[in-house]
Amino acid sequence: MIPYLNLKAQHDPLRSEIEAGIARVFDSSQFVLGEEVEAFEQEFADHVGVRYGVALNSGTSALHLALLAAGIGPGDEVITVPFTFVATVAAICYVGARPVFVDIDPRSYTIAVDQIARAMTPRTRAIIPVHLYGQPADMDPLLELAARHRLRVIEDAAQAHAASYKGRAVGSLGDLACFSFYPGKNLGACGEGGIVVTDDRALAATIRELRDWGQDRKYHHIRRGFNYRMDGIQGAILRVKLRRLDAWTTARQARAAQYDRLLAGSDLVTPATMPYARHAYHVYAVRSSDRDALQRSMKAQGVQTAIHYPIPVHLQPAYADLGFGAGDFPHTERAAREVLSLPIYPELSLTSVEFVASALRQDVHAV
Ligand SMILES: *Cc1c(COP(=O)(O)O)cnc(C)c1O
């Protein structure tokens, strides 16, 4: 049996270092924020190559506070894609703004930048490109458009730790960038976590206040804030894991390259790495016109797969009132029907990659 994800294999070799980090938190009793979280914020910001990091309790909170700090609110429109995890869209709704969707480019699975202008109105205030699967969106034309129209750019980098665009790190491209440390992400906490990074000191300060009840000092609430603070234990664990992120990303890329080789010439469409991208391969998704049968066959052969995502956000019942419907975003809808995510993680052995690939080819030949 090859699982889709194996966090135990990731943590076992780090166990003593992680336990030492947790012990430091117990010794200091700094269970919420504290020194470990502050150190992690700086180390993560340094890794991205930006000045400020504000650690939070989830990637969703990061998107929420990034939007609030950027001044987005009721009456505003925010452009993003319907082919994303629901959190991207939920956060826009949290601040009372309206999500406006633009279809994806079917090769990169990221926002079709040439369609953004058509979606803009006088109310448009921001764009949230999603670096889906770990591949950056085509940021240069997007940033140029945003600058021309004075729009904020908030990167949803929840799947794209250590990815880069034309040599510039993901997270350093927009006004603000949001990462998630949900356990299964490329850098995962042992619980929930997230961070906003930015080079803008004022935005960072605002987010720092908003995550901690809007206080500028204890019991002085200058904004209506939230309880979105990161746990000390997660900060300590993430510091240990951040030191492995680059090696892990290289290992993911090696597995992706091996899948590419082994699946070349099959009927499956393998993922495209765009020429501008250093892809972090959070997800390695193949496409098949008979995806559901393929997934069943893989399961029967002992390979667990996943679908990211089976229902685009504009077709989710919870977002029906946004006014979009079936047929509005054909590339998104087709991808949602055809993509199948294969196991890909640093601990996945190369033999397992071979096993998965041969299971796929077996099925493809059988159809
Ligand atoms: C995981 C994810 C989020 C949300 O992060 P959480 O930490 O789970 O709240 C947002 N956007 C995308 C694209 C994600 O994959």
C-alpha cells in the first residue's frame, strides 16, 4: 500500500530535534507566540527574502488578515481563480468583499493572466494569484497590470513554499503573501499554522495587531482584532522543519522528474513546468479523461491518490450566490473532472514512484 502522504516517515528522523524544541517551549511556558515563534518568523522571512513575517494560526487567517490590512472590505471586488482550495475565496468573503473569478491557464493551472483585465471593474481592489500545486502564477504581467490599476497583489502561496518565479522567491512578489503550515503542506506544523510575509513595515505591524485582538499594547485595543496567534510549540517545530525545506523541495522535484520520465508516452497528461517556474510540487497531478476509473484502478493496485479539487469553488453550493454557474470557467471545470494527484513527498522511495507509474501505465493500457 502506497499512501498519498506519510507524515510519520517525515517526522521519525526529526523526532529528537522536535522533542527538544517542544521541551524548550515547556521550559519557558510560552505556549502562545513567544520566542520560538518570533525566531521562526524571522527565519521564514529570511528564507523568502523579505523583511517581515507574522505567524498565525492558519493559512486561512493569513489570507483574512492580509486582505484586512490591505484595506479590502465591503463594496470591493477581489479577483482570483475558482480552481483553488475554498479558503482563498472564503477569506475574500470574510472581509465582506466580492470574489470575482478568472479561469485558469490549462497548462499551469494558475490564473490566466490575459483574462484578468476583462474581469476588472471600478470596484476591483486586489488580485489573489494562487500558486496552485506549488507552481507560481505568471507574476510579471500580473504585477504590471496591478501596478497600472493600483491593485493590491496578495499571493496565495499556501502550496508553494520554496518555489520561485524567474529566480525570485514566491512570497516576495506581491504586496503580501500568505503561506499555510497545515500538516500536509510542503512545510507543515504538527497542528495548524500560517504566516503572512511582506516587505511593508506598516502592513506587517497592522497584521501583528490584528492577530492579537487589535492590541498595540496589552488591553489597548486600537482595532477590532482576532485571536489568530501561532502556538509556541508550532513555532519550535516549524523551526526544525524549515531547515529541511530546501532539501525536501529538491527531493520532490526529483520524484516529479522521475514520474515525468516514466509516464512519457502514456495517454496521461503530465504536469507542465512553466519556463519561468521553480515548481515546488506540492501536488503532482496527471490528467485523464477517465479519471474516476483511473483512481479506482490505482486504489485496487494499492496506490492512494487524491483530487485537487473535484468541485470548483464557483460550483460549490456555499458560493452559489456569487452568481457564477456551470460553463463559466471551462478550463477550471475540465481540470476538476480530469486531474488526479499522485503520491509525491520527499520520503517516497524511488521504487515506490516506479510502482505508481507502472500501476498507471497498466491501467492506461487496459482502458
Ligand atoms: C491549504 C490552503 C489554504 C488554507 O490554509 P489553512 O492553513 O488550511 O487554513 C489556502 N489556500 C490554498 C491554496 C491552500 O492550499
